[in-house]
Amino acid sequence: MQLGMIGLGKMGANMVRRLMRGGHQCVVYDRNPEHVQRLVTEGTVGADSLADLASRLAAPRAVWVMVPAGDATETTVEFLAQRLSPDDIIIDGGNSYFKDDIRRARSLKDHGIHYVDVGTSGGTWGLDRGYCLMIGGPEPVVRDLDPIFKTLAPGRGDIPRTLGRSTVTSTAEEGYLYCGPSGAGHFVKMVHNGIEYGLMQAYAEGFDIFRHADSENLPKDMQYDLNLPDIAEVWRRGSVVGSWLLDLTASALAENPDLSDFTGSVEDSGEGRWTVMAAIEEGVRADVLSASLYTRFRSRQDHSFAEKVLSAMRYKFGGHVERANGE
């Protein structure tokens, strides 16, 4: 298939590369011409503006927007709405708020343009590992885009089938899933990221306890000088708390056991807040997710080793760099 890609940052560029590996043709645009040129040398078609990108795509056109959620996405979608034609498709693969998806889908429907929201997880590792995709929008349109999603997704790989799952009823085992109408994809990704906050916080607090196990406040026979990189490593081997997040933690600790490269100022990109808001609207308790969000707020005032672990994990899976001076 042919696909336009707007936004060639940490994820967008590698998604283009993965699509090209799968035999798809990509027309690309980014505000930074160097990002465009780099991918042109790898075989894409470059565009020097959004209008140029639209003109280089064959109808019906499909354009994937991979820019920061908020104003950047809003402006891009509004511009495309004026340049695309009925039956063209806009795909938002960023971390947009699901309520914005519902509004945009309604507005674009007046132009005859289809809107698909795709929660995309995979970070900077997606080129080789693939991207877990959570998709919302009109089901027939999503079905037409299946070759794109199938290429970007990890596929079954060597992951054993879940016990009790004897028949194939969806594409979930391939690493991508149609979740429902407009907004459903980003809603599922939003809660995914809220859960991610809680998981990361649990690891971070555990390693903080290890870090202080030799405290002088403890009785002498209860003081332990623990090897944190080795603990993370042994947990990777058969432990029930094993995960990719633990793999990344183990890597960060192996490279720098005291995590001195990190201050511990931990940002939140919005999804954690929205998850807690959704829980409030639904009347559902979310104690762990709420606490992990509030801890990120506090981390910008003073820092613990737990917050350095959080920063290290965020850097490892998504390339998130701490802001200078915790700002």
C-alpha cells in the first residue's frame, strides 16, 4: 500500500522504515528537512510541505499523523481536512485524548473524510520488535488498512498461545486489534499507559528499598549491601515479575548502577491523567494508578532513587530525556 507519514521523530521514522521493509511505499514529511532527506536516501518519496505530501498520494489517500498530541496534531488534522477528498483517510497514531478523536471524526465526516485513531506502543524499539497497535474508527476503513497494521505489528513471533485461547477470533495474537468506533483505540492506549505508570512505580519503589537496605538506621544484622544489577538480572530469569520494563531496568542498572545520569525528575505525557479522569467519570477506583501519577508530580520537586529508576525506564523504552533542571 501507499501511505503518507507526517512526523519523522523517534517513532515515525522507524515506522516508515518498517513499512518499507514490508514492501509499502511511503511519502514522508517533517518540519525538519533533514529528517525527510534521510529517509529519501533510504527509498521514500519526500515532500516539502503538507500540501505537497497530499498531492503526491494516489486516491483514495491514507495519511498517518505521528506528531505530538495536542496543538500539533490538531493543526495538522485541520490542514489535511482542507486538502484531502472524500474517502481519504487520516490516521492519528500519536497519544491523542480519545474525546478529541470523537470530535475530529464527527467534523471530518462532514467532509467525507474517514478518521482512524491508533494507539501505538513500541517506543524506539519498534523497528525490529514491531508496534502494538490499538485501533479505533469505522470498521470497514480499518479493515482496508489491514496491510499497514499487519506490517507494523510484531506478529505472533515465538510467543506461545495463551492457555484457553484455542481459536483465532481476532488479530490480537498478531499484535494489533480493532477496539471499536472512534476514540476506542486511544482509549485503550490511554489506560495502557496508566497501567504502565503503576508498573513502573512498583519496580521503582522496590529498587529504592533495595538501595537503602544498608541504612545505618537498621540493626547491624539487618543491613544488606545488595547488588541491584544482579537482582534485576536474576528476576529476568523465571520470576513472575519478569517483563520488558524489567529488562530495560536491568540494562540501565548494568550500565550505571547508581543511575547518576538521571536526576529523577519524571514527566507525565498526559495519558496517566486522562486515565485517572476516566476512572472518576466511570466511578471506578484506580488507587495505584492515581498514586503513581501523583508521585510523578512530586518528583519534580525533590528526587529519590526510585525516581531515577523511573527516568531510566522511560529513557530506555521511549528515549524520553529529562528536562533540564527538572523543568
